[in-house]
Amino acid sequence: MYYVLVIHNVSDYRKWRPVFDAHEESRVQAGLTNPRVLRNTEHPEELIVSLQAENVRLAREFFSSEDLKNALQAGGVSSSPRLYFLEEV
């Protein structure tokens, strides 16, 4: 099983969350499931999103897509996302 960990800052969580939720179909089509959204308790603008990934290549394509870039902008993401592609061992 593969996972993707995404860390980024948002200007307003209440603006970001509906955009994230509306993008679910695109994530599922890329084989990304079981999202978990976590917030840093010391820096609440920092979000950590964990996703299961069926295929690392498809996940990388998703995260480099124009569609996602537009969604990040619409959601008020205020930092370049840090991406970690992980494999369960």
C-alpha cells in the first residue's frame, strides 16, 4: 500500500475545506482514497492531508495537474505543498 502526505498552509480553513471536498471525484479517479485532514495545533494555518494511493505514478500525475493547481489556488493555499510519497513496510 502507498500513501501520500501533503503539508501546506491555508489562509482560511473555512474557504479551503469546501474546495477540498468538491475535488473528491478527481482524487478518486487518480486512485487516492481515505483522506485524513489534520491541523497543526501550534500553527492552525498548517494542514496535513494523508491519502492512500493505489499507484504512485498516478498520484504524482494528479499532484502535478493543472486541475489541482487551480483547486489549490481557489482554496487559498498560501504555500507550496510539500509532498511525500510513502510505501508501507
